[in-house]
Amino acid sequence: MTGTTNLLELNHAELTALLADWGQPRYRADQLRDWLYVKLATDFDEMTNLPATLRARLAAETRISPLELIYEQASRDEQTVKWLFRLADGQTVETVLMLYPEIEGERGERRTVCISTQAGCAMGCVFCATGQAGLARNLTADEIVAQVLVAARAAQDRSAPHHLTNVVVMGMGEPLANYDRTWQALRVITDQDGFNLGARHITVSTVGLVPGIRRMSDEPLQVNLAVSLHAPNDALRSQLAPINDRYPIAEVMAAVRDYTTRTHRRVTFEYALMNGINDMSSLAHELARLLRGLLCHVNLIPLNPVVESPYQPSSPERSAAFQQILQDAGIPTTLRVRRGIDIDAGCGQLRRRVAAPDANS
Ligand code: SAH
Ligand code: SF4
């Protein structure tokens, strides 16, 4: 055997083909699919309606649990849970489950999981805990899918006997720098013969990798795009997100404009408000001018402060003032309530703390 098959990378057609190769009837693939994506099994031993010989072969030649839980932290109100997982090679990644996030203008209970696509990140945004550590490696597609399944299981336990409602690709890493594996994972979790999450309930967030945004415009999978902007001009944005030197704002905006034209989908701009850095009213006006006429929505998030970083969140007053200017200019804008503030729920923060427990205490 040259290697292990990562079972969670296969859509139902591929799963069926694998079992057909092994001489198994088609219904076995359906049974296996139900164990993986409906009953959310993590161990072949649970799959009691599969013959023991098939279970043994699956255990020997495939893997279904690429994540080892090493740390779990729930917020005081238990509405946010954060996990740190160790991967087979010792790298670690974070996943966050948010129950009932309050999103203005939207109704209904939501169970959203925030997943990682890389161990670390090469983009080096100065306010981001993940960015400080650099990139270790891309995640494999099954490592990405498994995060969704862990959260789906936990959501079942904690709230209700049903599914996650949303997936946001906003954890560690830059998804468009790991494009193929991210999409492979998204194809598995949206597979109508599998986990069957609607693509419109998925949002991919990028720091603004222009070729990736252009590729997204042509994807058959209708996932939503969020762009982490954080500043309305190149001078400031390059200070905060150095990749801006390579893909300056005008190029990002041109790619976003093409994306909205082709897909007719509203783009979200993420803007982490940092006190005295990017939260001045002049910048809100500049942002409004930049976004005028675009099918978009702005998501303001007071910065989650990172240890040893000079950047601090904007006050509620400054945040509200910034929001008001955008709204007055006709740009739909939400001010996101930070969730999980007591559990290091910012990107990459738990990993840093567990790796260096003294740093935060
Ligand atoms: N790399 C992608 C997705 C992961 S980061 C991106 O940058 O979009 C997900 C979001 O968290 C981004 O909008 C990012 O700017 C934001 N973020 C990172 N560190 C943060 C912090 N300390 N406080 C608030 N938002 C942060
Ligand atoms: Fe990477 Fe996103 Fe963090 Fe920037 S904000 S360093 S792109 S994970």
C-alpha cells in the first residue's frame, strides 16, 4: 500500500467507486456515507451494519479521524466552543463553534462553525495571532472536512438534534492560498448525497488574493465571498496586511466587482476596528467612497487584542460612529458583537496560548 486514503476527501460518487473497486455492492457505500455524514461516526467499530472484514479493511487502508482533540474551551455562556486539534504530524489547528450567533437582520437560530484551512498563515497581517507564527503547512481536505464534522457532532449534543446551519472559512490560514484542498473539502460538505450543507450557507474569507477571487467567480459551488479589507487606502492597508503590496486595493476591488457581476452575490467586507489606527471618521468616509455602488455589505468587528501586539480594539462609541457614517452613505453595515471574548476566540489565539501558556496569563 502506497498510502492511506483520506475517506473524508471523497464525495459520494468517489466513495462508491472506491467500494466498487473493493468488490462491494453499491448499498455499502450508502451505509458508509450514512455513518460518516448522518450518524457522524468517528470510528469504524461503530459501523455495525458493515461486515467485519470490510470494517477491518477500511481501518487498515483509510482514515476518518485526522484530528486529535488536545484542548477544548467553552465560553462562560456555553454558546461558543473552541477546540485545538493536533494533526498527524504534530501541527495544531483551531476550530470554533458558535451557537445562536446574533446576526442583525437575520432571523432564526444559527449554529455556525469557523474552520481553518492552514496550520499557520504566510500572510503576516500585523494584528492577527495566526499571522505572527508564519505558515507551517496547508491542511489536507479531510483535515478541513473533519473540523466541520466535529462541530456538527457537538452542535447535536449541545443544542438540538440537527445540523449545523453555517460554515465560515475564517479560522487559521488563508483559504485561497490553499485553494484546491479548500474546494475539495467544500465539495464534500455540500455533496447532496453526503453532508449536504447548502453552498449559500458557506462563506470563504480572504485577505484579498486576486487570482483566487477570480477563480471563485467561476466556481459552480455558490459559496459566499468575504474580503478582509481593514483599510480604505493602500498606505494604511499595506501596513496592516502586507500582501496589499502584491495585490493593492484597486486590483482587489476590480476582482470583487467582476465577482459580483458574474455571480450576483453580495460580497462582505470585513473590517477589524483598531483604536486610532483605522477607525477615524475620515477613513469611514473614504471607505464609503471606495464601496459606493458595489453589491456589498460591511462587517465591522472590534479587534480582538492579541498578546504582545500594540493594536487595541476601538471603543463601542468609535465603532458605532464608524458604522453610522457607512450607513448614512447607504452602505449596509453590521457591527459584529464579539463572541467568545473570554475564550481567546480570535484567530490563532488559543493555539498561541496553549503553545506558550505563560504568555497570556
Ligand atoms: N485569512 C483569511 C481568513 C482567516 S482570518 C482572511 O484574512 O480573511 C478571518 C478573519 O479574522 C479576517 O477577517 C481577519 O482579518 C480577522 N482577524 C484576524 N485577527 C483578528 C483579530 N485579532 N481581531 C479581529 N479580527 C481578526
Ligand atoms: Fe492570515 Fe487572515 Fe491572519 Fe492575515 S488575517 S495573517 S490572511 S489568517
